[in-house]
Amino acid sequence: MSLGTLYYWLDGGPQEAGHPLFPPLARRRSVVGKRRKPLSADRVSLMHRLMRTTERQVRDIEQRLARPGASSPERERDVRMLGALVRTLRDLTTFDSAAELAAQGAGVEPALATARERMAREQALRDAEERAGTIRHMVSYLSEMRKIEALQAERNAASARAQQDKAKAAADADEKRRELARRISGFVAAQREQGGAE
């Protein structure tokens, strides 16, 4: 609910005949006209805020990926978002290093400043690729673990079915033996009666 909607109903809701429909609720303090101080609009402040936001999102995604029971579509979405965040961090790092180099390189030769900038950009790219490789490795490891768990479950189910079949076959064989023993004993008894009658 937005603050406007909340205060609309706290003030009594819709107007009927110039008066609110409900009695207004008393407020502890007046908030009308009070606003937060606007955020600093300079480039360094904006870059630091973006860096903090990106790092917070990366931490959240890493925590979600560390949990084993998450569903596959959410995991794939997190991996795609992590790739986008890695690119964002790389770009922010490049801007940050370019700003630092520009501040430091005011009295240095332009070739040296360009070399530093290139080295910082390459280092940021290496770091981003290393993180992305780690995430890809983790996702492939989790998918392999899921395959192994499914295979193990299939093997356990097949083993249970085989044991049930074996127990059923043993029970059927015992029943056939008992039936055969009854018939033989009936046959022997009939032979004795016939021999006694003769």
C-alpha cells in the first residue's frame, strides 16, 4: 500500500457532503511537506551507490545459489542476473579506475595514464570472468549432483522392485511345494485305502 493511500484512509476516506465518510484518526506527528534530503547527484556518489546496490544483489544471489533445494527456473534466472551484475560491476570498476587515473594522471604523461587504465580494465575483466566461471562451475556441479541423485533413486527403486519380485517368487515356489506335497499325500492315502480294500 502506498503512503498516499494509507493517509487517505487515516484522514477518513472519501468525502460525503463535505465531510469524510469515517472519523479521521489522530496522527502522532505531521508528515505533510517533510521530505528526505535529496541524494547527492555527483558522479562519485552515484557510482558508490550503484556499486553498493550491485554488491548487495550479488550477495543475495550467491546465498540463493548456495541453497541446494531451489527450483531450476529460479536458479537459471539468478545465473543470468549474476552475469548482468558482473558486467555492471566491470563497467563500474572501469569508470572508477578511469576517474582515479584522470585525477592521478593530471601531471603524468598521457601514455602512462592510458597504460594504467588499460591494466585496470584488464584486471576488472579477469576478476569478472573468474567470478562468472566459478558460478558456471557451481551450477554445473549442482546439475550433475541432481543427475546423480536421480540415478541413485532409480537404482534404489529398481533394487526394491527386484527384492519384492524375489520375495514374491519365493512365496509362489513355497505355495507350489505345499500344493505338490498335499497332492502327493492325497495320492499316497488313496493308494493305501485301495490296498486295504483289496
